[in-house]
Amino acid sequence: MEILQLVDQLEQTLNRGWRMPFSPSLMVNSEECLRLIDQMRISIPSAIKESERMITERDRILSDAQARAEQIVAHAEQQAIQIVSEDAITERAREEAERIIAHGHAEAIRLVDEAEVYALDVLYRLRDKLNNSLHQAENGIQAIEASQAPQEQSLPEDEDGELAFASAIPSDEDDEELQEEI
């Protein structure tokens, strides 16, 4: 029997007892009270054992819950550290990407500037060569004109005002006539 049931029975036995006039004392069945007390003595160790078992079980459950809570907190902290670490890695990667892009832009500007300087140098040299060629051509033209000027004055002209020797050069019509003759 459980201890609480035995306590209830003892209380009922005491309530059934007779009151002594002018005294707080009761007359009860002593055998019944002693029997209930003996049963209590027997039940108390098992009740204590049951209570101890329940306390042990409660402590184990609390310990397991505490350990699980600590694991959850540790896992959450680890995840937070990892997320912060990943965020830091992402931030470093973003900064590195921005640095690379900025370096790429600067390098592109430098290369464009160098290409423009090179192209300008090439164009200056080309202009100088063209000017030299132009001067040579003008000098050649002037030399030929100078050498032809006296000859033009002495060459006879035909009726149309063309040089007389120009009629000696075959024309396209003359070429056709020659080919027909052949």
C-alpha cells in the first residue's frame, strides 16, 4: 500500500475516535492505529526508494535536458561563429574583387594611355616620313619640270596645239586597226 493511503486510513481512524470530555484526548482503537503505523514503517522504505528513484529520474532528465540545452547553445554559437566567419570571408572576397576590379581599371587606363602615346609617336613618325616623301616628290616634280621646260619650248606643236610627237604615239583606235590587220 502506498504511504499516502495509509496516512489517510490513520486519519479516518482518528476521526472515528471518541473525544474525552473536557480534554483534547481521543479514545481510538489502538490495534488499528498500530497496524497502520506498522504498515507505514514497511511502506516508508519502499516509498523512500520510489521517491529516490523518482528524484534520480528527475535529476537524470534535468541533466539530460541541461546537456542537450548546452549542446544546442554550443551548436548555435558554432553556427554563429561560422556565419560570422563566412560573412567575413564573403566581405574579404568582395573587397578583394573590388581591389582587382579597381586594379584592372587602372591597368586598362594605363594601357590605353600607353597605346595612345605609342600611336601618337607612330603617327608623328609617319607624318615626318610622308613629309619627307612629299618633299622628295615635289623635288622630283620640280626637277622634271625644270628639265622639261626648255624642251617644251623647242618641241613643235601641231595644228591643235598638241606636241607634234604625240601623234606618233599609237592611240587605242590605232591598236584596234593593227589587230585587225594581223
